[in-house]
Amino acid sequence: MSTLRTINDVPVLMCAAEGEVIAGEREALDCIGNAGYQGAQWVVIPAGRFDESFFRLGTRVAGAIIQKFVQYRMGIVVLGDISRHIEASSALRDFVRECNRGTQTWFLADEAELRERLAGAEA
């Protein structure tokens, strides 16, 4: 279940914590299609919805999923605590840092951080 919300004048599709595991491009395209249909500019997906392989960069799952969002010009937010994954992988830590510097893909801790980012994006 997903709900469309407006945060700082930006339409955001908030995916529920429960639901299909996002394990690859097919699930990413489902999210993108749903978001586009509802007029969202961003999709916020709880970190727990991603398959564990997403957080192991060697699997290339994260790259394939994020590439789909880039192709369709849809922002993606991985929302929640991913500290255990970051502690286990310096490559993932670097990847997250680089993503968070950009305007397309963010790894954020909570909705308060999302509101701050979206406010800054509009400024």
C-alpha cells in the first residue's frame, strides 16, 4: 500500500513498510509506474522493503534499481536505519554519501530529514 503526500509542495509517494520485497528492476518499475500514475516526483521506500542484496554493492542490485529511477526521472528515497549495512561495507558508506550529495537518490534516516531535504531542494 502506498499513499501520495505533498511535502513542501512536492508530491511524494510514500510506500508502506509492509509489502512486496524490492529485489530488482521489476519491483522498481512497479514503484515508478505507480508513482508516475499518481503524479509523484519522489518515491519513498522504507529500507526494510529492500532485499538484503540491495545493500551489497557487489550484487549490482542497488545500481540496477537506482538506474531505473534515473531513467524515468523519478527521485528515490531509501528511508530508515541502514547503519548495520554501512558499518559492514565502506563501499556502501561511500555510495550513500555520494548519493546524498545529489538530487536524485537519497538515503535518509526519517521523515524529518526528508522534509528538510525537500525544503532545500525547492529553495
